Amino acid sequence: MSKDTSALVKSEDTMLSHVTETTLEHVISIMPQLIHWLIQSGIGYNEFSTALKTLFYNEAIKELDEIKQKKTDSAISLLAGLNRRDIRAFSQTYGEYVLIDQFNLQLPISVPARVVGIWIDQKLPLKIPLHGDTNSFEGLVKQISSEKHPKSILLELKRLGIVQEENESIVLQKSSFTPNPQADESKQLFTQNISDHLSAGISNLTKNKNFLEQAIFADELSQESVDKLNQLSTDLWNMMSKAIVSAAIDYCKNDEALPDANKRFRLGIYQYDE
């Protein structure tokens, strides 16, 4: 373990078990890409950490159900690392010890998003002046926060493609609020694939399962060799996926009337080079 990483999980008066320590170390190592995706999408620590509280709460409840232990504020607090007032708040909002639907969370809204929200709520034109006390971009920011500089908010909204700057005016981009079904579907498929990949690997590590979860790694390659490996991977995947899909269709037809036909199957493949 590197010195910097160990500082995250150790202190002079705290010593974690080896399993706990190494698990935290490895989970941290896979987070940067997810954090990069969040920041690229305009989601900061405040919004993410609030959502995480709910996820830890849900998983603590599931764990208590699995080990058949009575659910109490104290037990959930111990497993999830949440304080009791958070647990009480969840119980009052969603029902006592009820799993919370992660797609209906009451999440905090970032300052840039709130600025755009009041812009739309006040029915201002799509193009407003940058400076001024009323009906201006600076005026909107001041209504939301006295701590955030309008220039910083402007740069963030420009980075996200939500506004454009034209001379001394700011233009709200309507296209940034138009759903993109293709992009939304791609995100959903990606997250489903990653979720099942993680479930397979973690089940192998913690529940002695034997799910297929393998990868091939090679380095010290030229770009030409990487291109050839990419093409070989694509060709083999096309052949294999056709065979798997054909077999799956047959099995689905045979099993659809069976009372225990309640299982699902996913086989995935990925490729990455740099």
C-alpha cells in the first residue's frame, strides 16, 4: 500500500482489519473514473454525498435482512456509518426502515443549476445581459448566492454547454434541456453492464461464487498491434454474440411457461487501450 493511500484508512488511534483496509483501498482506486464522469456532468461532492447516504442506508437494511438481524437505528448507523438523525429523517420521509427508491431522491441542487432554474422560473428571455442589478446574469447569481462569483458560475455553465456568451450577453441553450433518447439509453445500458460486472466480481470475492469474470492484458505494444488486437476482439465477439443470442432465444422459448423461469443472464465484453 502506498503511503498516501494508507493515510486515508489509518490514523494513530484507528486500525482497520486487513479485509476492511484493502477493500477501501481498492474501492477508492476504481472511483476516479466515476468522479470524472460526475464532474464532467456538473455533479459535485455535495450532490453525490447526499445520494450516497441513501445508498449506504439501503445496503445496511439489505445486509440486516440477509443476516436476519433486527433493524434498529443503532444497527443501521453502525453498518452504514450514518448518524441517527439521517436515519430518522429517512424513516420520517419514506417510512421506517423502508428501502428508498434511488430514482426519487430529494437531492440538493447545485448553485449553477439553481441559477438556471430561477432564470426559467422568472420567464426571462433566453438572452439576458451579463451585468446589471435586475434581469441580468449577475442579478440571478446574487439571488442565489453571495459567496459564488458570477464569473465562476458562468464558466461552469459554459463548460457544461448550458449557456453561451455573446459580447456582453448570456444566451441559455434550449438544446441542453432537450432529452436525448439515444444518449439516455446508452447511459442506461452502460450502467446496467457495469452493475452486473461488479456484482459478478464482488460475488466471487465475498460469496465464493464462480461467475465468469476475466480479462486479458498486454503491454509494450505498438499502435499497429493494438489496432490488430481490437479488430480480432471485434470479430470474435461478433461470432460469439451471435451464437449466444441464438441459444438464448431458444432457451427463452423453452422456458417461458416454466414456474421457475425467473432468472436473468448477461454476458459482456469490454476493450480499452491507452
